[in-house]
Amino acid sequence: MARSGKARTNGQELYFEVHGEGPSLILVMGIGYDATLWTLAQLPALARRFRVVVFDNRDAGRSSKATGPYTIADMADDVVGLMDFLDLERAHVLGLSMGGLIAQELALRHGKRLERLVLSGCGAAPARTVYDPIQTWSWVKAHDPTGEAFLGQQLTWLLSSAFLRNAEAVQRTVALLSSNPNPVGPDAYDRQARAYLRHDALDRLGGIVAPTLVVVGEQDLLTPPWMCREVARSIPGARFEVIQGDGASHLVPIERPDDFNRLVATFLVA
């Protein structure tokens, strides 16, 4: 039976769920989405072997909304506060996209709290890029009352061509996202985007001591393989894996769940 609730941490209230039994594994979601995405493909598989903690970041889903700007480091401290609330001294951490940035800061700021680290589809220095897609998405989010243009941006950047050619899969995805009772609004999205766009940990990644796996889809447009390889090369001893073929997009955990979940589970129990 899953446990759920809200944890007061770092001035926020984070909605969380705990599923399964075994070593603790915290899943950290990316910009603009909540823990619902993890339920599509990761929870059913990983909760068979791990005690999986999923949660909504600040400014997302059922968690509290921030009252001002914040940083990726603040969001990492949120996660540590959640660990304290759940009496987790140490845990594995898996971060997707912006969740990977949060996981990087968690590993740098609170290294003793990590067992193993998995970074999926994330660079380490958005602040070094003059123009980033997240800037465009934030503007569209604020000027798109129907949400159709924003959704189009998301689907074309985050999913593979093979997926976009599958009308049934696209329709299911649109229906799922449209039915979320707790969508992220423009102001909250902008605050997350600003935290993302200011992040630069590339020169500090050498300080990560947790065994690390960096995963990327071969067809990832947002954080292509070269960018994720840059992250892996900067972390001592990190393992780098590219999931190849159809469906290997930025959201490779959702499009290629069997390959992704197998890779993650094998690494975490090694």
C-alpha cells in the first residue's frame, strides 16, 4: 500500500508518495511536470525492487507555490528536507532533465546523503547558453491561453519522431496531460525556468563522490548526447550510456521504459 502526504521542508510543502520495499530511491522530476509522469513507466517496475519516493517539486502539482525566485540549490535542499521528514539517512537519487540539475546540486551539497546517482537527459550549465529552449517555452506558456502552442513545443522537443507519427500515442498523451487536475501555471513555470536557466554546476561536478550513471537517448533534442557526455566526463568515474534507436528521446524513460528501467536497476544494485 502506497503512503502519501505532504512534508514541510525548506519553507515549502512537498506532496510525496512512497511505493514498494527495498533500498530507498528518490525520483526527481523535470521542469513543469509533477510526479504523475513517473507513474506511467517507472513506478510499476522500480517499486518491485526499491522503496520508491516520488514527489512534486515546489511550484508543481500538489506541492506549494513559491512566493519569489529561487535556485536549483534551493530545490536540492527541498529534497534533503523531504528525506529528513521520511527519516531517510541515505538514498539513491534519479533525476530527469531539470530533476538531474537538482540531483547534481544534491550530490554536491549533501553528498553524504546519497548512495548512487542517476542523471537522465541533463546538462550541467544552461546558464552558459545565450538562447535556450526553456526561455521560449516560458514565454509561450505566459502568452498561450489555450495551451496548444505550449503543448506542441513540448511534444516536438521532448518526444521522438517515431512517437509523433503514432497518432494514437499522441492522443493518449495529450489526454493525460490535459486531465491533470493540478497543472503548472505560467508564473510557477517561469520561476522554475529562471532557476533552470541560471544553473551552472559544470566546473563543480568533480566534487561528486557518489557512483554515477549518466543516461541519454540517442535522439534527445533538448540535451543531446554530447551534452550529457560532458556531464559524465566531469564526474569522477561516472558511467555513460546512450539508449539508441526509435523512441530514444529526451523522455526516454517513458518511451523506452524497459531499457531504461533495466539499466537503472542494474546500476543501482551493482
